[in-house]
Amino acid sequence: MSSNEAQPAAAPAAETPKAPAPEKKEAAAAKPAAAEKKAAAAAPKPKAKTAEKKAAAAPAKPKEKASAPQKLKAPELKKDKAPAPKKPKTVKTEQAPSPTKVAEPTAAKPVDKEKVKAAKPAPKVAAKPKVVAKSSKKPKAGVPRKFVQVFGRKKTAVAVSLCREGHGHVRLNGAPIDLITPELLRTKVLEPLLLLGKGVFGHLDIKLRVKGGGRVSQLYAIRQAIAKSIVAYYQKFVDEAAKKEIKDKLLNYDRSLLVADPRRCEPKKFGGPGARARYQKSYR
């Protein structure tokens, strides 16, 4: 064994308590402070005022350079002024919308027509062509017009004649009687006029209209109406003696000029082809 092993181990020296280092003291003191901060952070925080929030959010303004010291002015003596009277506050009230005013029509000023006529020259009016009346002149107001109206008949034809004062014009259904057809019977219609002459009907106008029947019966009705109208006019407006003379002349020539023909066609009967004829019969 070596010398080192032979020697008994030395007893451990008694440890002496060392003083805590200053850094450890500070850390120990900081631990309760940190615990307090954590507790404070966990507790509900009161709401900060809006002004403080804005001030905290706004960036810090750079510090202004120190300006030169200003000279202090001597304090001025303030004069005692009377306080200005406060104006009363006007309260606005909502008013109903006022109805729109309708402008009243102004009375038109009277216009002097004479001055207007003198200022404006009258326009020139073209002269209207004079219309020559075919018939007689119009009678004066209040004077009865002389006319007669008669009719003539032949079978189923009826002619109406209007005779009045005029210039000897004779018209049939609006056309001159000289244009009547058929031409072979035209002289038959004009018989009463040709018989009496222009001196009798020259101062008269005769208007005729006819309807019904056939051509020949219409012509006979027309000639009868003409003759009867002339006789009636002379009887009413001229003279009885002149009327008698015209009537006798017409009756002596042809009585059918003044008297209607009563003859009519006899109707057909059964048992034959006509009014009187009978069907042929055989005994064997």
C-alpha cells in the first residue's frame, strides 16, 4: 500500500454559511412583484376614457426647439365693462305651408273700336258675282206669294204641278220639259201649252214631278196637271171670265185635259187566261 492509501481520510471541514449574493436578493424581491403584476393583469381593467385612448394612440410629437425667451409685457389694467345682455333664444316652430296665391284676372281695359278701325286699313273684299235669278223676283215681306198646286192622274201614275208667277219656264223633275222622252209623245205633253199660247202662260212658272205607272200613263198625267194648274191659277188670282174662256177651250179640244180618266184594267179571274177569256174545252 502506498503512503497515500495508508493515511486515513481527513474529516470534512465544517461548512460555514455563506451570505447570499446581492443579485439573488434582487431576484427574490422581484418574484412577488411579478406575481402582483400578473394578478393585476388577470383582473378586469376599467374602460379607459376616449380622450386618454386617443392620446395614447396618437404618435408622440417631436419636441419643439426651445425658443428665445419672450419679453414679458406689463399687465394692462382691465376696465370694468358691463356684461352684454344675452339675446333670447328663438325657438323655430314648423309652420304649415301657405297656399299658393292664384293671380286674379285683371279687368281688360276698354278698347276704343273707332281708333282701331282708323289705325288698321279695311281689307279689300273681292266683289261677288251677281247671281241672276231664273224665277221671278222675291216678293216683299208680308205679301202673300201667288201659287197653286194641283195634280193629274192616269191609271196609277200621279203628276203634281206647282204654278206661280214667273217667266214662262216649265220643268219636269228638274229638267226642261223639251227634253222629255219618248220624242213621239212629246207633242202630246205640250198640247195644253200650244193650244193656249204664250200669252196665257208666259208670266207663269210651272214645276212638275211625276211618279208611278208606265211611260205613256205618266205623259197623260203630266198634260192633265199642266192644264188644270193654269185654270186654277186664273180662277184664284186673275179673273173668272178669263178662267172660263181657257176652260172651255181645253174641254172642246180634249176633255181628258181637265177630267181624269176613271178607267182601270179589269183583274183576271180563275178559269181563263185573262179577265174575260176562258179556257177552251172539248166535249169529245
